[in-house]
Amino acid sequence: MLSTFKYTGIILAGGQSSRMGQNKALLFIADHTIIERVAQALQPVTSSLWIAGNPTADYSFLRIPSVPDIYPGQGPLAGLHTALSQIRSEWYVVSACDLPFASTLLMQHLIAQTNTEGVQAIIPMQAGRIHPLYAVYHQSVLPSLQLALEHNQLRVRDWLDQQQVQYVEIESLYQPESTLHSSFQSISEYSLYNMNDPQSYEQVLQILKQYPSLL
């Protein structure tokens, strides 16, 4: 284990990418894989960065340490549990591996909420939908994660209902489309866009044709 850090970055990469038909984290936009872009988004706001998930996937080109899921195939709660139980930190800055427009600026806004007394998770909301896989979690959620997995209770929303969560509506943070910078330094309707299938990947390519500055 590491010495305790304030903010540790975790990329969740334990899924099977069954709907995509190939490892979605390794798909390219421009010259970088999706997981590289996620790593670039998290690195400026974290003390260290780890990958939690599938030990058979080759992410060695990232030069980022990884930890295999303790409960493989059990979804995102298992990846979060893996990170919290094996990597020592006060807060965990978490992203799924399939967010091509992951925003450093948005994560900075979420991290700023960690000073709120008693809060255990800071989660963005967009159009009324929560996004728990681009969020910040306190180490104190680990016991409830362990209990949920032991009882095969894998629904993220059900688990969140047991935590002290601060939700952050991001619409008010959007920047005008005419002024969008790279996705890392912008907050837009695309910041939480995730890819699960070939159609959503194609949509990402179309978005970049319309807004090349997001690269």
C-alpha cells in the first residue's frame, strides 16, 4: 500500500465491453486511446493514479499501476471496492474508462466540495441523471461497499442511498459552445458522455468533427 494521499485517482476498467465488441478503453480518438484521455484528465488533480479492473487487459503503455478486482465481474462497485481496499487515500477521484471528453475542470469543481463536513461522495448530475462513475469518494464508504458486495447488492444507486452524498448539477457550469477549449479545460454537455456501443463511439467521432477544439 501507498502512504496516505489526499486525492488518489482511480480509473475503473473492469468491464467486459460486451456491447462494444472490443475493449472500449483502447479505442482511439485522434492519436490517443480513450483511457489515455481519462488519465490525462485526472492526473492534474491527483497525487497518484491507478487502474482498477481487468488484469488481462494490457494497459502497460500508460505506465500506470493497476490492481485487479477482488470481486471480478461484479460491476463498478467492485472496482471501487478494489481501489479503496488496496490503495490508501483520504479521497478517491474516480472515472470510468470510457469518457472521451473527461473534464479536469469539472473534477476540480467536484473536489472543491470535499470540504463540506460529513460528505462521503460528490457526484455530478446532468439533466436529472446522476453520474457516479465520474465522482469523488471518501475512504469512509469502504465498509458499506464491502457489505454490499458480500450480499451481492450491486446496484450503484441503492448503495449511494446509504451514503452522505452531495450532488452537483453541472448545467450551470457549461461554457458557451463558441468558447470551448480542450475537453480537459471545458465543462460542456459532452463532459460526462460515455461510450458503451459502436453507435456511441461513432457519435463521439461526429462530435469531434463539429467541435475539433475538444481535442
